[in-house]
Amino acid sequence: MTATHDEGLRSAVDRSAFLSRFRPRGAVWLAAPAVLVLLVVLAYPLGIVVWRSFTDPAVGVDNYVWFFQSAVNRTVLQRTFVVAAWVTLVSLICAYPYAYAMTIVGKNVRLALILCVLVPFWLSGVVRTLAWVILLQDSGVINSILRGLGLSPVKLIRTLPGVVIGMTQVLLPFMILPIYSVMKGIDTRLLQAARSLGAKPWKAFLQIYVPLSLPGVYAGAIIVFILSLGFYITPALLGGPRSILLSSLVQNQVLSLLNWGRGGAMGVVLLVATFVLLALAAPLMRQKHTSSRREA
Amino acid sequence: MPSFSRILLGLFCLLVAILLLAPTLVVIPMSFNGNKSLAFPPVGFSWQWYENFFSNPDWTTSFSNSLIVALIVAVVATVIGTLAAFGVSRAAARTGGLLRALLITPMVVPGVVLAIGIYAVYLDTHLVGTVTGFVLAHTMLAIPFVLIAVQASLEVFDRRLETAASSLGAGRLTVFRTVTLPLILPGVLSGALFAFITSFDEIIVALFITSPYLKTLPVQIYTSITRDADPTVAAVGTLLFIATSLIIIAGLLLGMRRGRT
């Protein structure tokens, strides 16, 4: 009785082991519908953009020559990168201490700090940009406060600093969360150890804690930078003619001028920049990640 | 850490928190504005912008359009994304990693580039301004979020439970229905919520593939902002904010109850 039961169990286990050995090859097919959707609504459309950039109106690289020869385009391209760099820098400056604070406070304060990061997501993206129009406009909240303090108002709406402020607020959570998730795992006893060996608190922090937190910083920075490059709505609503970014130029070429070739070429430049950055950053993040795990 | 730098850190965090919350803090009072203006602070008090949202067909139709599209996307993207999550986490490590990288690309492709591509395809296939067109595009954008959410719960899922169930004679479908699905349900549900929100809030692709006959709520909000200073937008923002808060709080409470029992 026991013997047959055992045998039955063993054969069932064997069978499931057999099945699971076969699953790897079969399991990939479960992703087929998702891959199909991506092929139809992602790969094919992007393919068309690339295709048109080389063929519309004539076959060749004319659209790219035009793009890089035009001073206006070069200025906008440069500005797009400068704005992305500013947004990344300002986000980092705001996020690093904030994420650090999240790791050292008590449970309730931490909950409040996390809520402050998540609540902005509950407001619709377009509405959030509207809020920044209200805040930054000439008669807006910030200028009212400045006037109240007896200071002279500053022009924020339709300027680059205004765009950077609005974009930073939208993207800040993407910087805070990765940094926090790495900092959470840092063993603070390492700091105590450094201090017990005579290091000053700031030195211990800079030489031990900061390097260990870098994987989170890299991850956050690359996400924020890449998302900034492609930002469209916030710069379009907060910016003015002198703060146009690449996305708006693409939109203008395609929708207003019906110039698919030139718009496509701009899009391809944006796309290539994004993927080159990702490819450059990927090993950086991965390497740092494993090394920090080993050290910790 | 010396107390002085602690105070400094506290003040700094307060400023960052204000920066994060500023838009919310501005939009809510603005929605009760007595005047048709977006100047801050609002003057007087009225419910008229809420009334306008519920009575003006521009707003009600775009709201129901968004709701329909987002509900379909939530179902379709959740099914497709959950299947993909199984594929990714059960395939050989290398294939799985590649597949995952491929499936989350929609998150990093610049919105406008994607939008002009989809617009080009939809112009050829007559999908501009159709529910099918919106659902397809939004499903693609939502798949990464479902994939990430479900994969997270699959990672902590003990596969020996499946082996145990099948050793007791359960077929694969029965195992999935009675063992796997109930255990990964929180991940699947949060994936569905993310998919819904992704679609409901999507604006860039929507701006290109919209038509006068089919506008979604974000498109309506955007055109309203660019056209005039209408506080109805603030009322819509407040309503959506409250709705999202309620859903998330309900989800958290539910999760806590499940965790306790």
C-alpha cells in the first residue's frame, strides 16, 4: 500500500519535473501576444518613421543634412540636452537628501515622506502641468509670494527655468524611488565601523555611504534624463518660443507642415540619442549593482 | 549626525515635499473658483465648474470615451501582460532577460516619436479616431507596467506549490486557477490598475490619433488649457485625484486585511 503510494507520488513528481524541464522552451510562447502587440504598434510604426526619414520626399540622407545644417535645429537639439541635464541635476540635488532622510526617520515620518512622493502621481499629468502654469504665471503663486516679501517678480512662465521647474516636479519621483531603494539596503554599520576607526562623520559618509548609493543614483539619473529628452506636454505648455524642445519641433514638422521626412529625421535623432544613452548606462548600472551587493 | 545638519536636512525635505505637493495644493482650491479665471488665489466660492463638468457634453463624452478605452485596455493589457510575465520568468534566464528588455521598451521610447509613427500607421489603416486604435496603442504602452507588477509577485511565488498541486493530480489549468492565480492576484490587480491609469492619463499619442468624433479626457483637458482659462480643468483634476486616492486607499486597506488573515 505504502509502496504503491510512494511510487505513485514519485512518478507524479517525476512527471512534473519532466514537465518543468520542458516548460522553459514552451513558456517563451506565453509572451507571444505581447510581442505581437509590440511589433504592430511599436516596431512597425517606428520602422515607418525611420523609413520616411530616408525616403520622404526623396531617397537619401537629405533630411538629416537639413537637420544638422540648420542653426535653429542645432540650437533646439542642444537646448533639449541642456534642459535634460538641468532637470537631472536639480532632481538629484532634491532627491538625494530626501531619499537619505527616508532611511533614517521613524516609521510614521517615512510613510508621510513616501506619500509626498506618490501623491503627485494621483493627479492627472496634464492637470499637473496646468497647475504649474497657475504657479509660474506672472500673476501666479510664486510671483505673489515674491511681491509679498517685497521682492521684484521674476519671469518664469515661457522661460527655460520655468520649464525646468515643472519638469523636475514631474520627474522627481523617478529619481527618489531608485535612490531610496538602494539606500534602504545599505548597511549603516559600515559607517559606524568607519567612524570607530577614526573617520570624521562627513568623511565616512562621502567615502563609504555615497559610493554604495551610486547604483541608485545612476539608475535614477538615466531614467530622468531619458524621460526629459522626450518630454512634450510640459515644455509645450510651460515654454515659449525661446524654450522650444525637440519634441515640439517634431510635432510641428509632422502636424503643421506635414513634412514627415524632416519630422521623422528629428524623431530618429531623438530615438538614437535615447538608445545610445541607455546602452552606455546599462553596463554602468549593472556593474555597480553587483559590486555594491558584494561589498554590502 | 550632529543635530544642526539634521535640522537642515529636515528643512530641505520640507521644501522638496512642498515642491512635490504644490500642484495638488493649487488645483484643489482653484476648482472652487468663483470667477472664470486661473489667477491664484481664487476669488469667492462656487460649484459651477463641477456642474459644468457633469453637464457639458464635451466633458461628459470625453470622460466616457476615456473610461471605455481604459477599461478595455485594463482587461486586454492585463491578460497579455500576465501571460508575458509568465513567459519571461519561466523561460531560460537569458531568453527571459532579453524578452523583458524588449517588452519594457515602450517605457523609454520618446512619446512624440512613437506618436508620429502610430499616427502614420493609423492614417493608412483608418484607425485614427477609433476605439480600436486607442485600445491598441494604449495596450502597448500599458504592457510594461503589467509585466513589472506581475513579475514582482511571480518572483516571490513558491513554484513548489504548483508541483505539489500537480503531484496530487491537478491538471495544469486547475493548478493555475486554484493555486497560482490566487497567489499572484495582488500583482495582477495592481497591474490592471496601472494599465487603467496609463490609458486613462495618456496624452501624447492620444493628441495625434484623436478626432473630433473621439476625444479622450486628457485631450479635452489639453485643448481646454490651450484655448482659455477654464477652471473646469481644475474641477476635473480634483475629481480624478479624489477617485484615485479612494481606489488606492481601498486597495491598501484590502491588502492589509488580506495580510492579517
